[in-house]
Amino acid sequence: MRFDDSVAPPGLIIGTAQVPRPGPGEMLIRVKAAGVTPTELHWYPTTHTKDGAERTGAIPGHEFSGIVEAVGSKVDPGQIGREVFGLNDWYADGAIAQYCLATPLQVATKPARLTHIEAASVPIGALTAWQGLIDRAGLQSGQRVLVHGGAGAVGVYAIQLARRAGASVITTASQRSFEFLMGLGADEVIDYHTERFEQRLHAIDVVFDCVGGNTLQRSWDVLKPDGRMITIVSENENTVDVRVKQAFFIVEPNQAELAEAGRLFDAGELRCFVDAVVPFAEASDAYCGKVKGRLGRGKMVVAIP
């Protein structure tokens, strides 16, 4: 599937391409499943190259699960046949295709307890939560965390990792997700339809924002004076607000963190959630908000034939 900017809103079109050849330090992945991030069609790397030139026909879907099919020079041939999951470069062609390229540092061994469909739902969500809460916010046991959008593809991992770190977890969500989120480890769930969280909360150590907009702006007042704001919402990438600029980050591939997440899945200490499994022929619908029967938690995944 390739990006099609000839329609509004943009979508994907089915196309054919040669199987990419792994260069030095690269591996060819036979993709079994790929995670969907709908906003990707509006990201800068989808329409531009790293040097700023116009880019057309990009293949989206940068988180995947599959099997190493071939390797380039400087990569151990023993990797061939290994089941992996990972996250490749935003400017590379993605995994809504039968094959994609990645480097060894962008993948880890697929957790044995997870199917390829399940594993493909993990990399962006788990790494974003890990890098936001642990690496950037330095979350400590006993601290209080507010997660906005707890039932989403990133929020489900933010809640689990915060709880595992010994933090007290509050999250905002709709009423239908209350029981699910409490079972996931949230100590308190606030219905964003009926309550204003800023009237109920104060002295929060870390706000992890997956919503943005007015929700982000209202969140500053609930933080402690030395509290940390983390936001992952793409609309904040080019903000001129210094506070938001410092709070925003984009997830990066990290083999060590992905491998540790895989260990936690195999140990039963982390759970993943697939919102919907989308056939390859309907991948464009997943990016355009047309998939019906979604569970309202976790991430959509495209099954690759």
C-alpha cells in the first residue's frame, strides 16, 4: 500500500514494488503484520525525504512483526529465519507491504507468547510509554501519574509501566473503559465527558498526554511545581510554546527497551491489546477512520498476506 495524496482526505492505494534488497547493516523482513497509526499520513516524513525534498508514494506502517528473510553485509547471516518485531525509520518505507527493511538495532526477538498480530501492535506504544515515563520523566515509585487517553495505543502501556514502577496512576477515559482500565492497573479513572480533571486533581508528579489540545493546556495546573509534562501528540511538533516544546517528544527505535518489553510480555507482566485486525486490502480504511467494530482500546493492526 502506498500513500495517495491525490484525494482528500489522503488515503492509500494498492501498488506493486520490487522486493527491497538489504544494504550493508540492513535486514529484509517478511512482514506478517503491521501496526496502524492513522495520523501518520499527515506526518512530515510521509511527504518529505530527510533532506526536505518532496516524497511521493511512501509506504506507511513503521511497526511490524515478521521473519528475517535476508541480510546485507555486516549483519550476521544467523539472523535469517528469526522472528522479530520492531520499529523502522520514519523516512524509510514502512510495513504495510509484504517486505520492509530494518536494522538489527531497530528490532528484537518477537515475544513467544504473542502472535505476529499481537506483536505488531506493541513497538510504538510500548516504546513511547517507556521513553516518556522512564527515560524522560524519570518516574519513581510513590509518585502520582496522570495519563490522558488511557485506553489508547500508548495509554495502555503508560498505565502498565507506571504501575509497574510503583506509581499511583490516574487516567482519563470514557465511561465504557472504566472497568478495563482499573483492571489494567489504574487507581482512578476520570470520565472526561462529565468531569473536569483539573477540578479534582492537584500535586501530580507526571502528566503523560496522549490527547493534546485543550486537555494539554488544562493539565499544567495539576502539576507540582517540579512536575514533568510529557506529550506525544503530533500537532505539538512545531509549537512555539516553549513549555510544550520541551514536553513533546517522538519515539525512537531502541533494541534494548524493545527486548526488555518482550521479556515482560513473555513473563506475563505486560499485556497488549489489538483494537481491530484489518485485512490488507482494507488498510486504507484503517488510516481513514472507516473500520467498524473496533473495541476502543489498543491499536489497529493490518494482517499482511
